[in-house]
Amino acid sequence: MAFPDLAERIAEAKGRVERAVKRGGHGQQVTIVAVTKTHGPEAVQAAWDAGLQDVGENKVQEALGKMQSVDVPVRWHLIGHLQRNKVKALEHFVMLHALDSSRLADAACKFGIESGRAVDALVEMNLSGEESKGGFKESELRAEAERLTTLAGIKVRGVMTMASFTATESELHRTFAAARSARDVLRDAGHPAEELSMGMSGDYEVAVEEGATMVRLGTTLFGARE
């Protein structure tokens, strides 16, 4: 049996999330997105069998391969960078977490219009200041939020961000609080922005304290890939 202790790991994570919600005081519901990258299709099956309905993948091709290998109705989230020439793959995902540029937004919008279903997307924010990370800077968001209101093929559902792996706890709080403020900017522009996708295995409790509605957990659930 693959991942025999997964149910216990999920229960522990849910308990930590529940306590973090109480500490943060935002009262939000939190979805655990099981990140199965680098693991085989058995990780998706195990997540479903253990009661998780949301699965996140970083790469389109890896995700599509798993979709063909498992027959369970999980909700697939694309959490990694999407190349513009692969936007048609969005038909297989319930949400794009990394809307990280205006050009990708335009391409996704075109696909959404052509397919007759607007793409649910989260605006990726680069709030850690790391050049290696994609996404919009805080100074760019207000203008882009207004521009995105003109793109009928996209529904902006909220914000996604990643904190620095070397951040202190206070820096984590600042980064995740800034994401919450970014969501407010989107709301002020008229977007139905309810989601905050932030927090991974090393920092998800702080993210939840700051209002995360989705946490992306890989190692916490499945262990390190050997």
C-alpha cells in the first residue's frame, strides 16, 4: 500500500490548520491541496482514498500523465508556471494558481473565450522580492487589477504567493499579510477574489494565521521523494 500513514499525516495537518485559523482570527475555511509532483499516480489515488479532493501539480505534462493513470474525480490545480503556448491544457484544471504576467493573462483569456468557460485564476504576487520568483510586484498590482477587469475570459479568484525559504517567522507574517492586502486590491477593482493560496509544508501554519484559504502540501503529506 502506497503512503500507509497518509491518513494520519492529513489528520495532523488538519489539526494544525484548525488551530492556526483560531490563532489568526480570520475564521476562513481552508482547503488542503495535495501536491503530488515527483510522485507517481499512486500519490493521487492515495490522496483521494484518504479524503482529499484537491491535487496540485507544477508541470502540465506530469499532470496530464497522472490524469490518464488514475480514475478518481479529484480537482486538479495547476500551481506552477504555465507557458503561454500550453494554455489549452487549462481545460483539464479547475484553477490556475500562477497567473504571473500580463501576457499569460491575455493568452488565458483568449483560451477562456474560445472554450466558452472563463478560466478561474489566481494572480501570483512576488512579495518576497526574490528575482528568481515570478509574479507581480505590489507596485504593479493596482493597474493590472484594473486591466484584468476587461478580460472576459478570466475570473480572478484571488492571490497566490510563495514566501522565501529562508524567511524568519516575522518575515513570513509580513509576506502573507501583504498577500491578503493584494487580495483586497483585487476586490476593490471588482474581482470575485476570495482565495489566498499560500503556505507550503514549511510555513503553512503562519500562512493560515494570516488568512490562507488554500495550502499546498507535498512533503508534509507524502514525505520527501527518495
